[in-house]
Amino acid sequence: MILAPSTTDLFALGAERLLDLATDHAGPFFAYDLGVARERFARLRAALPERVRLAYAVKSNPGLPLLETFSAAGAWFDCASAGEVSAVLAAGGTGRRMVFAGPAKSERDLQAALFAGARVQVDGIEDVARLHTLNTGDEPLEVSVRVNPASGVSEVAAIIGGGGPSAFGVDEEEVAEFVAAARAYDRVRITGLQVFAASNELDAGRLLANHRTALRIGRELAGVLGHGLDLIDLGGGLGVRYAADEPSLDVRALGAGLGRVLTENPWFEGELLLEPGRWLSAPTGVYCARVVRTKVSRGQRFVMLEGGINHLLRPLLTGQSFPTVALRPGVGMLGDGGPADRTGASLVPTTLAGPLCTSLDRVGSGDLPEDLRPGDVVVFGQAGAYAVTQAMSHFLSHPEPEQVWVG
């Protein structure tokens, strides 16, 4: 039994394995396939020029087995808290392959980053001043500065990135003023740049347009500094599809384009850094929750699940549903019309709601089998990123979901 061909890159594992796992776990659970993680990292690494480093964005999924998998593959890591630094070190990562970012870094955060030996990306003169005080070494601390570009691309419901006003970084038009102020702190030296201006972008051409903007800003920054840059961090933004009719990001085209970007910028002799999180982790995971009850209210069909925004918050934040399929123990996949479909049930528009006492508890909508009944399992794909750790896990004190690691 397999998932339908159009959904094989949306759901880790297969229907039969998921049903086995559902039998073994009484409550909602996440399941992750580490084999998918290894394959994704290897595929992206092979598509990129040698001078491009891959820093896994820990925020997308900080699960220790996943961090260990990427560390063993040679990944860098993008961290944004002292906790993430600790997790990466526990997984075998090192500060030499770690960048540290965040718009409001605490003293604890900065101390953790310095202890690990991570490359700090400063967001303003306050970061520079504190690092100047914290640096007790013999040499200036080399840092990168995050620049908020004047324009960029982002997902429709922006979570991070894009142009316009931002809590992140130094506005592009204020870079020269920032550099002048930073010269007063001689125990800190700016030698790198970070630009993050996209999120979940599926078009390689649009990503490359942002990357060319980053190189332009880098050239201007180097001119203001009076010396070259050793690192330009292009941020993340590598997207995954959440619907079968969406395109997949062409990472080969992205890699070839980055090769051209480097050729177009001979002034830059350092390394580029990409911070993929979702692209690496999302396809590794699924979330499984049983149906508790169904109802129709004033013409709208609801399916109530045993887990809601206490486990999956992102659909509420972005308005974008995770892909879903339905399984029935002892039967198999429902409603897809393919070889795994044992019922032939019609698909009907459905709103998926959770168990929380708030009308905000909506975890998606889509076409699901009309005969869904209590005990059936709804499976959410692409749930390896921005899922369990982004959720409202303590709201109403429901149990936290189990996490199962396979492979």
C-alpha cells in the first residue's frame, strides 16, 4: 500500500506504516523519517556550488535526532536562542559551523553564542556595544550585520522577511550610519552580511533576485567598511509545496543560479551561506490525529480531531493548510480513488477543528472523504517544520503529542 503518486513528496512514510504507528499510539503523534532528512540534505548539497554552505535553521524543528542527522552530514546551523545553541552542541555540532541571529538577543543568548564560538549576526548598534564588552579575547570579534533590504519577497501572510518596516536588522538606507557608529567599538569587527528577505518561496528565480540584491548590498557594505567580506548569509526562504497542484522548488536551478551570482561578483571571495529549515525538515514529518466526531453546522461540514492548534498552530497564523489524507484502521487510505482507496468515498469540503474551547481552533480545511467517522486518522503532511514546537502546547492542558523517529 502506498500513497498516491501526486502526494508522495508531501507525506513522509507510507499509509501502511502510518496505520501501524496509529495502532501503537493511543493519542495524537508526530512521526519523522530521518531517511528523508538525509536524502533532502544530500540532494540540496549536490545542487549547490562548493562555496555555498548549508546552515540548517534550527527553529523549523529542533528535534535532537534531526540535528544529529544534519550534523553527521556536515551541516552548519542557524540558531536564534541559547537553547538552540545547546541543542546543536548536544547533537555534535560546533560553533565553527554555527551562526547566531535574533532581533532581541538577551545577555544569556550572546554569552551562549560566544561560549560556543558561533558567528553572531548583529541587528543593531546595541548588539555591537554588548559584544564589545563581552569579548575578552585578544582579537576583535568578527561578526556579520543583518541588513533589512528596501524590498524583497515573502509569503502572503508574512512570518519573517520581506521589505518594509522590520524589527530585524539595520535598514539598508542606514548602513553607512551604522558602520560609522560601530567604529567606536574596536573589539568588534564587521566582516560579514546577512540578508533575509523571503519565506517559503517556490520560485528559484525570485530567490535568486533576492540573492543578487544581497550581493549588491554586500558590495556597498564592503565599500563603506573599507575591506572585503568573508561571509554573506543569504538567509532561508526555500519553500515546500502544501498542495498537490503547487510546484516544487527547483533546487538545481537555484544552485546553477547561485553559481552565476558568484561569477557576476568577482569582488566577493568569501563564502555564501543558505539557511534552509522548512525545505529540509518539513517533508520528514507527519502529524496524525484521530477523528472524534463530525457535524454539519449551517451548511458547513466540521470534523473534530483529538488535536488542534495546541499541536498545529501554523494554519491559523498563515491561513495555509497542511496537506491532509485520511486513513482507516483495517481498511487503508480513504477517498483518493487510487490503489490504496478501499471505500470509494466522495471527497467533500471539510473544516478541521480541534478540541480546544475557542473558535480559533482550526487546523485546516480541504476536501476529505464524506464518510469520515470516529477512529479514522487524519494525517497532515509537511509537518516536520513549524509544527509541534510552534504550537500552543499548554493551552487547556491537553497532553503533548508523542514524537516518533524512524530510520
